[in-house]
Amino acid sequence: MHEMVLNKNQICQLLEDVTDPEIPVISIRDLGILRDIRIDHNHVEVVITPTYSGCPAMLEIERSINNTLKKNNIENFRITTILSPAWTTDWMTEEGKQKLKEYGIAPPSPTNEDDIQCPNCNSRNTSLVSQFGSTACKSLFKCNDCLEPFDYFKCH
Amino acid sequence: MNNHLFNYTLQQADNCLILGQRLGEWCGHGPILEQDIAMTNIALDLIGQSRMLYQYAAEVQGDGKTEDDLAYLRDAWDFKNVLLVEQPNGDFAKTILRQFLFDSFNCYFYEALKDSNDEKLAAIAAKSHKETLYHLKWSADWVLRLGDGTEESHERIQSALNELWPYSAEIIIASDADHDAKTNGYGVNLEEIQSRRDSKIEEVLEEATLTAPEDTFSHSGGKSGTHTEHLGYILADLQFLQRAYPGNEW
Ligand SMILES: [Zn+2]
């Protein structure tokens, strides 16, 4: 059996398959949950950080990382969860924000949280229904033009 | 093991777990769907915070016990939460008022704890502080809406305030662990938190046209394990599965 030499990019590419179970279009790299991949003598350490401290998706995400690596014959690895620095939506990639919008979730808007754009019709004539949405990371809005309710991924 | 550090971490972990459990009782019973979701979201944040703190407390304890042992296998007299968080939900107004009294402490507490010289506590605080900003905004908004709302909503939240006021001060009365934490730089200065908290409460109550009782009597005992009868019932619910089927897992 030949020795596989692992590199960071390769692992990163594999982990593109690991998505948020609540928002399957967005990978953990897009979300900013994947903080680092450290490789030392073919031992892989995947470093992740939770979005919210009580986020029930984290367990599922760990399981999914675990399965993805094993499926690709990588057995010698460890998943480390770090709390600091605390996760922020600033770490979300531009690509990730675009995917969120296409999926129907308004991406975080750090410049103006009072003026959220409707992901369906792009209107800015929207209003906040509830600070807390279907999950801890989202709040609930409605569009006053197309009348659709939508989730907004809040700045954190 | 550093007993004070252990107790200090447990005090906050227990506050978060018990209030999270209380809020969870609203699941499916909220007055409207959005607020049902808000309460369970906040419950989830609090339970998440308690997990990080229990994990750390278990590490400090260092005898191989885990977060689950601390949450599921201690008795009422081992719990160090303040009496406020174990008070029953009552009506929506009482739940809101209890939440506001807690959030107005919790938010400033974590903000100050970010400067802890204990790296782990500082990291947990930084993560949790962001969450509590939302909690405080939510509960303060509702105190305003109910206080300055209809005659009935005003009456209900004023009576919640009268009932819960004697439970509001305990959290800023320093325990031995609080003293040690402040002296050794891993915890906060409760006097500073108190002044920020008191002005926030005063500001919100005034805008909500509510009046805090003049009586300054304060219940206490929670931090040293003397609880109201309510805690036993909460634990009976919370711990049932692990007590009946030790070591059981999902
Ligand atoms: Zn629209």
C-alpha cells in the first residue's frame, strides 16, 4: 500500500462536502466554523469553533467531518473545538453570503441591520417580526413588498 | 483542585442550566409562535453556556467526572444557582420580568469576565456575552411593551415585579468564591456590575412606567446550596433519566 501524503488544500477540498445541517447549501468553511487544518507527519487536526454555544448542529457537523475523512481513507485525525476567538459572522465568505441569499436567507449585513434586503425580490422595504428565528443564528423578517416572510442571518 | 475556582464556575453554570430548563418549559406553550421560539432559543443559548462552564468545572475538579455528572448527578444542596432562576414561570409577564432581572446581570457579568486572567473563563465569557446582548434586548423590550401596554399587561408585570424584587439582589451579594475570584483576578468585581445593572433596571422600569418596591429585603442562600422547594421539582424533571437509568445515552 503506498503512503498517502496529505496536504492542507486537499483536506480543505474534502471538507467542502461538510455543510451546516440546517442550511445544506453552505459549507463549514463558508460559515467560518472551520478555523484551521493542521498537518503533522500525516496526522490531521481539524479545528472548528461553534457559532452559538448551544448550537445543536455542532454535534452533527463533527460527525460529518468524521465520516467525510474516513470515507476518504483518512483515519489518523483529531477534531478540536476552540472557543476563542469567538465566532463572528465576519468570517463568513462572500461566496457563502451569496449562497445564503440564493437559498432564501438574507445574509448578515454589518453596515445596516435596520435595512435588510428581501432575498426574494431585493426590496429594502422589510420589517423585523422577531429577534429570534427558526434557529439561534437567525431572526425573522417579512417583506412589505412581496409579502414573503424570510430568515435573516443576524450579525454576531 | 482550586475549590473557589470550581465553585465560582459552578455558580454561573447552575444559573444558566436552571434558567434554561425553566425557559424550556415554555416550549409549545408560548403566547405566540415567535415568542415561543424566542424563549426556546434563549434556553438553548443558556444551556450551551452551562455546558461550556460544566466542562471547565469538571476539568478544574480533575477527578475524571464530566459535565454530565455535574448536571445530572448532584443534589439540590450542591447546586449554587441564585433563587431567582428557579422561581416558577408563572404567566408570561413573570417569565419576562425574571428574565430581565437575570439578563441585566448576566450581560454585564460576561462583559467583565472577558478580562478574566483565567484564559478559559475569558473565552467562555467572550462567546456568551454576544448571546446575552440579544437576550437583554429581548427581555427589556418586553418589559417595556407589557409595562407601557394595556391596563392588564401593566398590572401583571407590576405584580411580577413586586413578587420577584426580593430575589433580585442575591446575585450581586458576594459569596466566598466571588471574593476569591475578584481578589485573584479570575472573576469580576460585583460592585461594578451592580452599578451598571441597577442603572439599566432603573432606566427600563421608568420607561415602562413600573415602580420597584421600596422594601430592600433580599432572599439569599442559593449560592451556598440553600434553595426554595422549587429546585427539587426542577431537578426531578431534569435528572430523572440519569437517575433511573444510570449512564444511559441517546
Ligand atoms: Zn420581497
